[in-house]
Amino acid sequence: MSGSVPPVVRLGLDLVRNFESLPGEKAAEEIATHIKKFWEPRMRHELLARVRRGETDLHPLLVRAAEDLVDGDIDRAEVREPSGG
């Protein structure tokens, strides 16, 4: 990555570092849950746009987690449950 890292990418990489010790699918699930719970909609939209454009500076685990995100789709029951993040 050259230049400065966009905030949404930096935060996503922080999540990857926190959860990458889990098995792949579980790590992606926890990252997606954290994003759904704590990121503002504009941050989620920006991440999804970057994934859709196929940006190469995104960690594969972050891309996998983003696959679980759908713009505006948040399960309120899931948000109330505690998560690893």
C-alpha cells in the first residue's frame, strides 16, 4: 500500500489482526458482526464499495467478512448479542 491508508481500510485491518487467530469462517463472521454493530452506515458503504471495485489493498479476510454485509441489512437481534468485538 502506498501513501496513506484510508481510515476504513485501517480499521478493517485492525479487526483482521484482532480476529485472525480464529478459524477463517469464524473470524470473518466476527469481523462482520463487529462492523454491523459498531461502524456507521457510511463506513460500511465505503468498505462495500471498495470490495466491489476489487481494491487490492484489502485483506482477504476483510473481503470475506464484507460478503456478509448488505447495505442497510442489520439484524437487530444479532446486534444485541455480545460478540468478540
